[in-house]
Amino acid sequence: MDSKYNQLTREEEVIIVHKGTEQPYSGEYIKNKRAGIYLCKRCSTPLYSSEDKFDSHCGWPSFDDEIAGAIKNIPDEDGHRTEIVCANCEAHLGHVFYDEGFTAKETRHCVNSLSLSFTQDETRALKNAYFASGCFWGTEYHFTKAKGVMHTAVGFMGGHVDHPTYEQVCSKNTGHLETTQVEYDADMISYEDLIRLFFETHDFTQTDGQGPDIGPQYLSCIFYFDEEQFAIATKYINILRARGYNVATKIEPASTFWQAEDYHQQYYDNKGTTPYCHKYKPIF
């Protein structure tokens, strides 16, 4: 490894040096909607702006433009595709395709997440919310669809064991709830919007779990950060109770969020399926 470049993991080297391809829907940046700049993993050269990223549903991050001079095109040996590499260090990024109709620029840079790193634009402060409503796969699925939600992750909150594994939580002895972290732009979506979506995508009257998923880790709960979040959560529980619902949802102060294993993240999007125990039902 050239000392002037960043050290790569074995998995990154397979992609960047040996021109491999990561599994579709496995990359870290497929669903990333945060504002910022994507850099070359090997040399940290800025390559793409988040403003040029779009969802092509192809299984890899897609961009319809690059930072000027950052990308070099190389015809593939098979004569059918065009490889894209970092113009500075020639790290393999992926391939570029044209005239597919995805955006007005008619360009799709199909890039491996492992070829990239990301620097967030700190001038656009995002807020966090944490919701538990049964299996976190289904909870996350619905929040990722909401405009203004910039990033989601699934994990565990509310227990008494540090760094819990999924298997430990499933043992029902750690006190954790399966929880979804929702990172959102408050200029695009409000906390009240998120609360309404939370109640409209699960059975908040169920006391022993969610749908067929029974156990203490599947209970309904809103984890709040401050008095404003607490007040809004309380407001909507009171609205629902006034409408005759027996609300089982708890309101608890947020504690440490322990992110679950990688294979749980964006589970349904990666599998190309939909939740079996979470459905959208308008209430408000």
C-alpha cells in the first residue's frame, strides 16, 4: 500500500484495487440522504456532491454528475461498459451509464459504497428522534419513505446491557426495545409529522408486542430528548385516547442507542420486500 494513500480494509481493496463489485443493496450510502460531499476512500479526493445523488433502485449509490475533473472514464475490456475511477489515484468506483431516463442529465454513475467516504455538511443541522413499534425492520421501512428523513438506523434502546447483540435482546433479558433512529431535517418535516407517522404505521393498542412478534423487545414506545418532544408525544396520546383508543405506547427518556448488526439495516429495502407486521393506516 502506497503510504500517501489511506489504509484500506481487505474488503475495500477487493473493490478499489482489484475492481470488484459489492453486493447490491449492501452499501452504507445507498439510502444516505444527508447533505455533504462523497470522497474517494483511497485518497480523500472530493468526487460527488449529495445534490447530484438520486435513487435509481439499482442497488448501488447513484449520481447524475461529478465534481469537475474528479472522475476518469475508462472503456471496459468487454467493450460494453465504461468504468469510472478516481482521477487522482485511479481507485475503482464503478461504472457510468447514459440515456436511461432517470434524470434530466441522462447520466448514472453507479458507485460502490466501499469506494467512498462521506463528509456531512454541518451547516445543515439535523435532529434525531427514536421510535419503537415492534420489529425495527418494519418501523424503519416506513420512516425511510418520509420526505425530510435524511437517514435511519435500527438498534436497541432502554436496556441495561452495553453493546447488546440481536441474539441477546431476543433472549428478552436485556430490557431493550427494538428501536429506529430517525435523523430528519426539521425544515422539511416536523417532529409532529413523525409522531403521526409512528402511530399510523403500527397497532399502538397492542400490549404484548406487535402483530405476531410477541415479547418485551417489541413494545410500543416513544423515546424523547427534551420537554418539547415529550409534550408533543403526550399531546398525540391524549388525542388518541379522546378518540376512544386504549393507547399502550409508553413515553420514555432517550438513553444510549446501540446500533444493530449491519444485516438489520434497511432490511426490507435490501431484500426488496415489504413489512409483514407494519402497514400504513391514516388516523389523523
